Amino acid sequence: MPRDEIRREETTWEEIRREETTWEENRRRRRLGRRFVDLDNGDEGDVPSRGDDLGGDWSRRDDVGGDSSTETTWKEVRRRDNGHGGDATVSSQLAMDVDKKDSVASDSSEQVVNPWEVAAKDGGKIDYDKLIDQFGCQRLDDSLIDRVQRLTSRQPHVFLRRGVFFAHRDFNEVLDAYERGDKFYLYTGRGPSSEALHLGHLIPFMFTKYLQEAFKVPLVIQLTDDEKCMWKNLSVEESQRLARENAKDIIACGFDVTKTFIFSDFDYVGGAFYKNMVKVAKCVTLNKAMGIFGFSGEDHIGKLSFPPVQACLSVPAVPSFPSSFPHLFPGKDKLRCLIPCAIDQDPYFRMTRDVAPRLGYSKPALIESSFFPALQASGENGKMSASDPNSAIYVTDTAKEIKNKINRYAFSGGQDSIEKHREIGANLEVDIPVKYLSFFLDDDTELEHIKKEYGEGRMLTGEVKKRLTEVLTEMVERHRMARAAVTDEMVDAFMAVRPLPSMFE
Ligand code: TRP
């Protein structure tokens, strides 16, 4: 072996030795993480068991480049080790007042929100104001919502009116550009880890559909079947099957095939997309990736190569760049991207925004939602039993199942006795039926009426639950019929790599 080869080898070994602390930390973290369970299929997950859950806090705030962001990452890892290790245990949209008893030596003095974990301080509620402050994103205030109304000439979606989507990054810039006549494109996604979707999973898709219609813009939807294959230990074929099954649910939300491209990573990654993956990967060192993803020496090298190349960097990052879709956006390298997602995904996109300027790309803008609570979540002493199908309403539930789940499990803010209820009324802050109605009951006047009557004790829990049962049964039934009408040919049509000539019309 030539001398310089040897020297290079030695450096490598030195590096590895230096990294041993990292491995130790990661092993420890992994052990902690094993205590968590994922809602998607109730299995015990490795850490991180959700592919999207790989992000890590790239940095607290945007625009922190270079070493400082690495340092923050390490601090974050240490903090997580300190009792916050583990999988988010729940899907990103269904939250997440995780049962504290499940976590190891949980340090609840701070709330934790990242793609792996959502935990409120002292088992209480997520403090979204604080989150905005910590993350350095912006609140979606009324003036922006008014602006959306003006620009689209339609009533803003209930998720905007009711503050479900409550934070953003550069959404104002996207609107400025739109006002000048420059359009943008939308990007969202799903990791196909389970067959049945619950209502929380539908929220970003319902909202994205509204944005697409209101702004008349194209949309790309990424199905990360590759990551689920690795993290859920599914076969390639099974992850691809799930991706197509999930695509049917997504299509059933009503997307316009002339403006929407749905792709599976297994099918689409290559060409221009792959080039961007490699460019992004080159911006991230192994050290950084290990800090973010918490690998141990026992992890297979597929996982090790996946995040730098895909999960954290390319899976969320690459679709944020228009040049990844040459059949859609040829010569439109400056087209802005707007990503609707739940706020636990923010760390990925902080990172994407950090890398973008280094590659000469625009930073994607974000519009971010709060979490959808589990049926049992009380908001005070939240409890989410991760493997329990009764903690969520699935789009496959029958009318009877929906009724049962709501009646038996939806946490009520009503009082124990009718007398007391009539006297002091319901505590709307912790009441799940009211919370769910505020997501899915479109009629503002009716919602206000229910809140007033129930809050002042004239309406009883049973009546509110009955109304919620009607609303959800109708919604699930509508979804079921729409999904039944989605054929394999339609899935193929949405997933075909093709130009979308009328995508801005
Ligand atoms: N990681 C997400 C999940 O597992 C899927 C995803 C990929 C996504 N890209 C996205 C979600 C962009 C929101 C926005 O569900």
C-alpha cells in the first residue's frame, strides 16, 4: 500500500476513535428510545422508527449555518438523552400528549417538539407561542389570513380561521410574489407505514387541497416508501403496496390530476432528483448526521446512508427545489415552494433552509399546523396509548365504531353530575368533542353556539358528542365513497412522470 494511502487510513481510524463518544451517546439514546411505541402499527419501534422522525433540531433558528448548527444539534442530542430519547411514538399529525409513564426519567421541565417526539411541559399542553419563539418561525396572524382571503377571493379554510395552521416561515414572501403575479408550487408528503389513515393524517392533505384550489398552483406529494422499508422493516414490495394504498386515500381528498404529481421515492428517485440528493448530502458531515439521527453500530448501513442522502436531507429537502422535477418546472429554478405540514416537521425544513442558499436555491416557505389530539387527550394530563386503535378515528371506521369511540373514549370537559354541569358548565379547554368540532365543523355560527351553550351548562356532553358523531360519520362516509371510486388507473395517472401544462390555471 502506498504511504499516503496508509496515512489516509490512519486518519480515518483517528476519526472513528474520536467519534466513539458519539456512538456511545447514540447507543444510550437508542436504549431509551426503545421504550416508545409507534401508533402507526403498534409495533415497538427502533429509534427512530418513523423515517420522517430523523430530522433532529438542526438548529434552533433558521439561518444558523456551519459549526454553530452542529453544536446546537449536539446540545439537542444531549438533552434528549437526558430523558427525552425516543420515537415520537405517534404520527406527526395525531398528537400527542404522550403518556409520561412511558418515558424514561422524563425531564418534563421543558416541552419537547421535534419529528421524533412531542411532549408538553409537566404533562400539560403544548405552548405554541413558546414553540414559535424557540423555532424562530412566525405566527400566522389575522392580517395574513385577511390577505389570503383577498388574494383568493374566497373564505379562508376553517384550518386558517380556527388557527389549526398557526405558524409559518416566509409565507408573506410567497404572498408578496403571488401578488406580483409570480406563482409558487406546493409540496407535502406521507411516509406510507400503515394501511389505514386516521383523521389526523388527513389534515395536511385537506388543507393542501384547499391551497391548491384557492391559489391555482401545482402540487407534488412525496410518498417515502423507501424510508418505511428501512425503518419499519417492511419488504420493498410491501412498502410500495402501502404507498399506492395511501395514494388512494390522498387522491380521495379531491386533488386535481392536472395539477398534482404524486411520486414514490422507489419509483422516482434518480436523474435530477438524485443529483439534488447528492448535492444536499455533500453539505452534511457524518458527524452531523450521526448527531441528528442517533445511529448505533448495530444499525445497518442502509439506514446510515439513507438519512444523509435521503431521509432528513433529501426526503424533505429535495422536493423543496424545483429543479428536482424537470418534467414539471423546466427553466423555473426560481419558483418558490410552499410546504404545508405539522410543526413537528419544522426541524427538517430549518435544515433545508440552511442548506438551500449554499446550493444556490431558494428557501422553501412553510405553513405549519398544531397537533391533532388523541381522543383521550385531556390537555391537562394527556395520555396517549400508542398502540390503542381507540385513541383515533380511522377513515376505515364504521358508523358504529365512530359512535362508540366518541361516546366511550372522547375526553369530556363536562361535569360529573348534571346539577354541577348546569351550574358551572363544561371546561371547553380540555373537551375533546369541542376540539374535534373546531377542526371539522365548517359552520362558524353553529360552533360558537355549541361552545356558548355547552360552556354555560345548557348543553350536555351527550348532545355535543352526538353532533360530533354526525359530523365525523358524514366525513368518513364521504371519504369512503371517494376512495372506493379511486381506481388503479387513476393512481397511475397521478403518479405518471409527465408535464402538467395547465398547472397554474
Ligand atoms: N415524513 C413524512 C411522514 O412520514 C412524509 C413527508 C415527506 C412529508 N415529505 C414531507 C410531510 C413534506 C410533510 C411535508 O409522514
